[in-house]
Amino acid sequence: MKAFKTRRDGRLLQKKVRLSRRARIFRAAAVVAALAVSGFSVSQASYSAFSSSVSNTGNSWKTASLSLTSNVTTPLFTPTNIVPGQSASNTITITNGAGITGGVKAYATNASDLSSIAQYFTVTIVEGSLTGGTFTPDQNGTVYNDSLGKFLTQDTSYSTGVGNWKPTSATTKTYQITWTFSASAPNPVQGKTLSADLTWEIQPSAAS
């Protein structure tokens, strides 16, 4: 490193000044850092001049249309003059028309006069198939076998409904429903009426 000193006659004297080892290290580091920054800037400018891309076009999303239908359009049960010990069965076939994958549940709605006679009825609901008028239950097809009163008060929505059917395509399932009026039903329940609707609902399973 050079340094300058003024003589008495006004002329400058040039003198070499020796840098310390630490100063030389700092000086070298500063040079390297400056070169690195400069190189980074050049590199960035060079790469930004090149690019390539590809697009996947025509994407769209459509919501599902759910469809459950039954082969029965009239009430399954309208018995009158029921006596203790009486029993009856009927079937209803539900069709998953849309072919949507999901779970189907059966539950009760619009029940009336629950406190009088519902506790004296037993209801059994069995899933199966119907061929030529003959009902064949599924393995483990019994989805409910308990008091009608309990069914009408506890199984009243999809989340609390009963059923194992999980269709993955457009298909059908037959339900056999059997009711029995208790042989020990007491005199005070004579002349009483109970009504309710049976509902089947499908909710889709999430799929990617």
C-alpha cells in the first residue's frame, strides 16, 4: 500500500506502507464478497432470459345428482282392528338411480301419538333381495330388531338411522319390515292409533 507525505519544499514523498496480516485478510474477503455479488447478479440476469411452461386445459367440476326411488307408492302398513299377538310383514325395494357411491340409512319421521301404543310394537328391519316375490335376507341383514317406540324416537335422522347398504353403482336393495303387537298389551291401549313415515336417505362418500 502506498502513502504520501509532504516535504518542506512542498514536494510529495511516496512511501510504501506494509499492511498488517489482519488487514490483508479483510481486504481479500471484501474482494471475494464483491465478486460473489457480482457473479450472482450476472447469473440471475442470465437465467431470467430462459423459460418453458406447459398447461393442462379444459378442467371442469360438476356436482352429483342423487336419486333414491322405491317400488312402493302407497303406505306399507294400514292395518285396523289389531289385536294382541298379531303380526305382519311387507317389503319395499329401494333403487340407487344415480349410481353414486354412498351409504343408505332408514329412519322414522312425522311420528304421532308415541306415548300410547308404540311401546307395545316390535319392529324388525332386514336388508336383502327380492326375486320372483321371494325375499332373501343378506348375511347380517337384520339392521333393526327392537321396540317401535324406540325406533320412532331415536332413529329419526340420517346420522341415527339404520342400515348397512353402501351401493357403489346403480343398484337396488329390498327391505323386509315386520311388526308384531305384544300379546300382553293392556286394555288401556284399545282403540288407539299410531302413525309414522319411513324414510330412506343416501349420502355420498367422499371421493377424489
